[in-house]
Amino acid sequence: MFRRQRTDPLPQDILAQMEERGRVRSEGFQNPLTMTQERHFLNLGQTEQEEYVDALAEAVLPIGGWAVLGAADLLVKVVFEPEDQPSYVRLLLAALELKRAARVSDIALSTYEGEFWRRHNPGRDWLEPKFPPTRVDAQISPLAIGEEREVGRHTSFPTSNRVLVRRTAEDRYLAFVDQEVERGTPAEGRVEAPMREAGSLYELFVFLGESPLANFWNHPELEPFCIYDRPRDANL
């Protein structure tokens, strides 16, 4: 692990911390580490914050991937936005380029991230259009009446919401979410939440693939339909 000098404003394990933060926050969660990072930064004076950001950019930009995403998320979360600080601008733009490469929907960006992107990229589209396969090209295994198949999971957690499709009649199909009755209370059991009915699996896959809130995992047959995605690989 890369070690930094004692005079550096960053902790010695900053790369590991930012990589973990990038992974955790990519799924929309907080943990004790992320909250400690935010409290530490907010307790710094303005000059100390600026020094911290300069050192943070120097540490994570050569590494890329999750470390950059974690560092940028920290700064956005604590509303640190001095756009006259070059290291801050480079760090946030690098994180946004990683999100673009992963096809993160602009809906999944914070309001500030979206405004920041447009300010630094006037007239440029966030993502190039992507279209689902045609009915002829789509590879979708049939379901018998009453049969169901899991096609997606929202997060990597064992208690994650699960997206399933079920054939309910000869020409009727249902997409639904299998989820905890109340988030964080597995003892209460799980419940089905209907999403969409359609006359074919193809129609359901088109609907599911248009969701801007991308799943952590998709069935290989659903994956070609997914217009948006999320960061998955630290080497993006």
C-alpha cells in the first residue's frame, strides 16, 4: 500500500478508504467510514480543506476507478465546491467521465453534478443514445404459464430487492419486485410489488431496460436491453 509522509493532510490508507467509499456509495449506501470521512472534512478550516483536496486529487487521479469516484463523492456530499481550485475541477470531471463511460443516467447524478457537468461541457450530450435489440435479434428464453425468472438485483446485498418476470396467462406477463416488507427489517418477511404487465417478455424487457436506476446485476438476456448502467469495475 502506498504510504504518505506524516506532513501530508491525508491518512496513510486514503486510497483504500476512497476505493471503499466509491464502491459503497455507488450502491447508494452510507457506512460508518463514509460518515467519519465527512465529519473529518467538515471539521477542517478552509485552508486545510483546500490542502486536503489538492492532496486527495494528487493521490487518487493516477489510480482512477473507485478511488476517484469515492473522492469526488466525498466532496459533493460535503458541498465543497470552490471551482477556482484546479485540483477540485480535475477530480470532479474525472469522476463524471468515469460515470459517463459506465453509462450512469443523468438522473442518478446529484443536481450539483449535473450543473457542474453542463457548465464545463456546454452543448455536449451527457450520453450517446442506446437502443434495445429488435424483437428478431432479442434472445429471450420462454416461460411456461406460472413460471417465473429472476432478471435483476438492485444491489449486491443479500437482502437486495430482486426483479422477476412471471408468465401469468397465455399472453400475459408480469414484472415485479421481490422486496423486504420494510427496508432493514428482514424478520418482517418479503412482499411482491408489481411493476408492469405486458403481452410479451420482450415488452417487459424493454420497460425494465429503460430504468435510469440501474441494477447491480442483470440476467444476461436482460443486459442488452439496459440503456443505463452503474460503475462496476475499478479499472474503468
